[in-house]
Amino acid sequence: MQLFDTHTHLDAPQFDEDREQVIARAREAGVSKMINIGFNRDTIPTTMKLAETYDYIYAAVGWHPQDAIDMREGDLEWIASLCSHPKVVAIGEIGLDYYWDTSPKDVQHEVFRKQIGLARELKMPICIHNRDAHEDVVRILREEKANEVGGVMHSFSGSWETAKMCLDLGFHLSFGGPVTFKNARVPKEVLANTPLDRLLIETDSPYLTPHPFRGKRNESAHVRLVAEAAAEIKGIDLQELAQITYANAMERFGIV
């Protein structure tokens, strides 16, 4: 069985003491491929180092909305230059975050639009971060013609109505730890309705740890728990769910 963790942060400081063991545990759990996310000036270089060190780790590079206020002239060109690297498979995570008040909304919007434009120019898929900003995220994706490149709605947390809009724009929906939570009614309903050919799984480790490890540090090996929950929700066996989501990720990110 092959699993694909489409969104992880293995370069996070939470892994500084045992990163190699964490990666080894993921491999032992059947995680054949992972995409590490470089989302600001500090994490882009460490993400690139991971992707260059491990054959099975790929990179996405972009500017996170929480860090939008820190984006400087030349950073977009830096991201563009990295997109020619054979291990870089997406621009992200990009989007809007109205939960953490770290960057003004107008700055977030500007940085988001610029990166969608870059993705269209380079024909790269995008990985979307959306927290408490569903309406504006969908509106900007439409206005900036993000459907031309598509991508992934990372750790999707919206309603089925929002999900349908994202699917109509050609995006995949990715689900993580919350679908394993007992009372997570909406994520489970959305996953149940998501077409199998648009479904992806992730951990967002070290965050969003699935049950029964909730409250502890997450890691990529736990994507298997997400896969088990998704298979149960979809009414298919784990092997089939793993095979479908692995193939979806390979195609979405253009990995051969």
C-alpha cells in the first residue's frame, strides 16, 4: 500500500530532535511520498533542502497569508526561480487567513493575487490556505482565473456549498486530522460528497493531529489514520482509498 501525504512541515522546529526518525516512521507506515511546504523566507530554504535530500519528498514554495506583510520586492521572483527545480511541484501554501491578525486583509489579497498570477504564468498548480475567509478566497480564485491551473484546497474546512465552488474551479479537496474527530460533522459530510477523483489526504504535521493522538505532535505517519477514516466515510477499503488518493496526487502535482 502506498500513501501520499500531500501537505506536511517536516522542517518545523518541532522535529529538530528526531526528524530522521519521523521520516523513517512515515516510510514504515506506507507513506511513499510527501510534499513539504515552504511558505516564507525561513521555511522555503529548509523545504528545498529536504526535497534535495530525500528522493520521496517534494516541495511546494509560496508565501503564506500570515506572512504577507513581510513579502519584499524580489520574493516573487525568488519563488518563480525555484519553480524550475524538478522537485518543486506547486506554488503554496498561499491564500487568506482571517483568524490570525498578522497581515492586513488588503496586503493578503495583493500577495494572493500576485502568486495566482505567477502560477498561471508558470502553469503550476497552487496549494490554498483558507481560514475563515471562504467567500473572499473563492471570489479571488475566480477573478484571477485560478481555474486555468487548479490545485488543492489544503485541509479543507468549508461547507459543501463552498466545496462545490472549489470543485467547479478544478480544485482537489484535501482532508487531514479533523475527519477523524468524533464530532467533526461538516468535514465528514464534505468528504463523503467529494468525488473520489478529486480527493487527497494530508497531515499538515506537526499540526492537526488525528484521533487518537489529538493534542500531541502530528507526523506524516499519521496520514494512515486519515486514510482509514476517509475509507470508512467513503465505504471502501483502505487499500482502494490509498490507491486512489495516491494516483490523484501524482496526477495533480505532475509527478512521474
